[in-house]
Amino acid sequence: MWTKDQIIDPGSVRWLRSPTVLLVLALLSLATAFLLTGHGNHLVDALLYVPFAACLLAHLFMHQGHNHQRQSDKR
């Protein structure tokens, strides 16, 4: 159940419909469309490196760096 405090008042998000915010959103969507259509080839080329970067970051975060010492070895 929703309590009265959890319900968002529609008047409190009125700034989302202001002309300035709508203009910024329209310009951002046009810029995104231009970048995707004009530079889509570069995006596909960059996506080839994503699995390599994900593996590298997973290795670093899973091992917490290259310090592979165990707690028993530190004594």
C-alpha cells in the first residue's frame, strides 16, 4: 500500500513541463540521433572492446587488485 507521503504531488514536478526543459530534451534527442546515425560505425567499433574491458574490470574488482595474498600468509 502507498502512504500519503510516498505519493508524488503532480504539482511538484511541474518544472518537467517547462519550455526550457522541453527544449533541452529536444536538443539532446536530436544530438543523440545525429551521433548515432552519423557516427554509428565508430560506436560499433568501440563495442568490440567492451567484453575485453569488462573482463579486465571484473578481474581487478574480484581480486581487489593484484595483491593475491591470503590472510594466513600475512602473519
